Amino acid sequence: MAITSANQLELLQTAEAVAREKMIDPELVIQAMEESLARAAKSRYGAELDIRVAIDRRTGRATFTRVRTVVGDDDVENYQSQMNVKDAKKHLADPKVGDEIIEEVPPVDLGRIAAQSAKQVILQKVREAERDRQYEEFKDRKGTIINGQVKREEYGNIIVDIGRGEAILRRNEKIGRESYRPNDRIRCYIKDVRREARGPQVFLSRTDPQFMAELFKMEVPEIYDNIIEIKAVARDPGSRAKIAVISYDNSIDPVGACVGMRGSRVQAVVNELQGEKIDIIPWNEDQATFLVNALQPAEVSKVVIDEEAGKIEVVVPDEQLSLAIGRRGQNVRLASQLTGLDIDIVTETDESARRQAEFAERTGLFMETLDIDEMMAQLLVAEGFVTLEEVAYVDTDELLSIDGFDEGTAGELQTRAREYLEAANTKAMEAARALGVDDSLVGFEGLTPQMLEALANDGIKTLEDFATCADWELAGGWTTVKGVRVKDEGVLEKFDVSLEEAQNLVMTARVLLGWVDPTQLEDAAEDDSDDDHEEEEA
């Protein structure tokens, strides 16, 4: 096919037709044609040449040119596409590095192979332009619901026609055992829009928790108008879900608004989610209250929160245990997702047995260390005394407030407690010294002899060793591994050292060693206090 023939105008007509069909800019199609023609010309004249093609946007005439770039005398690497300044003077009056020498060359006749190659280049460019157009159109629609039509199924994945493009609903994003036939209408949540080298760029989901939230937004005008807000969503797709809502208008019941007249609103969502049962829960700022609501329909007797560990213990009546846990742990799992806390559920019987065991353990501790009878030890535990240190250094009046305790008894108890602690400290210090603890660490304020022994057993024997520790290595903490919270045991955790206390100890050690400028710490502390003050005012 010769470009110089009467078919020149057909180039423009073809470009217009392709652009119209694919809904892309005709200029992109013409640029693809120019690139394909240039590639065909290089196969004719030589790949080393810099051949360029320009198609006249009005007449369709294709102009073939050879371009050589002016470079420095010692920079010529390709004589076919480059020329030094000296040789360039034959073509230009005052050549400079970077100038281009352009010469028109005869147009090429496209043979069968060259024409096929040109066609492939054009098709590739058109496909890239289509993907770019689709990405630009849908990138801002991520997080919304879209209606589409099923085109076909590929290995369990559903290809959906979404108007000006295609999207994919992966099989793990379908609810349960959903099956679709070509031309079925489908409603999905746009989970992600990405630039992909090939294939669909719009990824759909029907299992994402936000799909249910968006459905409620469509069915409940109060949510759309921001009078009611969805605070949290948890789903077991196709089976059960929990959604927490709050109303910013005291006259509107958030749960009632989401349920609708005779359940019409929530039923519309349930029908779309293939019969998924939905618990609508009032959200509450108080974690314990919110959790009690989240565990509905089970009744809760007591809630104990461990904020540092990020765990929560729920005590339920014995007959409510199976209801609280749910089938295959579904109820407690959804409640955990909703609150963002690890939840341990125990019965009243188990909790009572544990409390009795703790009571007996503390009673035994006081009987052994203070050399007192069981009744007196039980009185101490019943009054809230947990450790020997509390007995030794508490104000005497607190001991005198216990029935049957006089000044002589209280004084004798405190003397025995202090003597036992001093002996234990002496023993621990001797053990620490035997393990090689350095004087720099012994003289560091804030560490007891028992702490020094524990540190030495872990190989921390100098102030430098201590200063290199992280706060969680000392106080312990929690790490999430593959979605499961794992406990990190701290060297000083058994001494009830908090993360904040551990951080202060480590930073003090670093200041003493000259590793950290104390003025920087003061500035950081002032900034934190200013931020806290601003938050309080807000």
C-alpha cells in the first residue's frame, strides 16, 4: 500500500472512525499512525536512522523525514542519527549542539508485513488510550456503587459491562455461591481502580463492608444527608452483618430510621445482599456500652477493659455463652471487628472461679511472707491489698481501717513486710552482681534490685545496653502478625512497668550518656503539651 496514493484522506477518516468507536481523542489515533509508519520506514531505510513521520491533519498527507542531531565532536555515537558541529556547517549556517538537521526522504510503500506491523502498533496505542480513558473516568468513583451488566464469566470471575468500559468481580468478592448469567443486571461496589498493563482496571466487590454501608446510604435519606452517620461495619458476607449508627439529631432514632417503616429500608438492603441478616446497633463513645450493644442479642453481665493490651473481657451468664459466641464464633467475631478490640468471653462461673483462685493466691503470698494466719491474710486481700510493697509502704491509717487491726498489729505487719523486701532486695542485688551488672546501671535511678537481676538475665548489664533498648522490649506490647495479635513479653513487664515509664527510663539513660540533647526533649514535651491543650480547647 503506497501512502502517496489517493488513499491519503482515508488515514484521517480511519482515525476519526476508530476514535469515535473507542471514545478516545482522534489525535491519539493519528499519533499512533505516525509512529507505526515511522517504524515501517526504519525497517526499509535502516533501524539506526531517526526517521519521523508527520501526517497533515487537514489533507492526510504523510511526510517522511530523516533527523540528525548536532552533538559535540567527541560525542558522536551513531553517525546515522548524529553529526558533529564541524560536519553540520555544511547544512546549517551556525550550528549548535542540540540543533536538528531535517531532510525529507521518499515515502515508503507498505508491504504486507510492514502493513501488519503498523496495524499492530495502532491497535496497541488505541488499547492504551482506552485504558487511560477508563482510568480517568472511574478513578474518582472509587468507593461508590455502580450498576452494570454481566458480559461473561472467566474462571469464576465475572466480567461486568459498566457502560464505557469493563470491570471485574473476582470470585472471592462474590457473596456465597452467587452465580450470574450473561446480560444479568448486577450492582457492585467499586473497590479499587488501578492502572494495569492489561485487562480490566476497575475491581468490583459485593463482600466489602462498605458495600453494605453505601446501600444503606442509598436507602436511608438521613444517612445521605449526614443526619445519621455509619460509624462501623462488620460483615460475614451472605450470612450476617453488624452496622453501628449514630444520630446527630436527638429527635431521630438512628436504628429506627435504618430499619424503616415495617422494615422496608433494611429489607431492601437484605434482599440485595442475598438474605444477609443485619444487626443495626446504636454506636456509643463508651467502649463498654458499645460492646454490650454489639454483642446483641446476648446479655452481658460485666465488661473489663485492658486498654494497654487492647483486649476486652466480657462476662456473660452461663446460659448466654453460646448466644454470645454465636455459630462458629460468628457473633463475637463480628463484634470484635466492629469495636476493633480482641474480645474474650467468659461465663460468670469461670470468672468467679478465677477470682477465687486469685484471692487464694494472694492470701497464700501474705501468709508466707508476713508469717500471719489465713484470716488476717484474707482480710488484707479483701481490702484490696495486692502486693507486699503496698503493705510495707501504705499509710498506717489504711491498715487501721481494717476491722480488728490496731496500731501494734499494723506496725508489726509493716515491719515484717519491709524486712522481707529488704532481704529480697539484698538477694537480688547479689545475684545481679554475680551476673556482671555494671555500676553505671546499678546507680541508675528508677531500677530496683529485682529489675537489675531480670535485666542481667536478659544480657543487659551496662547503662549503654539499657539505652539501646526499645520501650516495648522493657514493658512488653502487642504485635499484629497476619491479622492475629501476638504478645511480646517485656523484660520488666512483671514489675508493672508501663510503656510510658519504660520510654522515660530509656530516654533518661540516653541523656546521661550524651546521646540525646535534653533541650530537644524539653521542646518536644512542650509541643506535645501544646497539642493536648489545643485538643482540650477544641
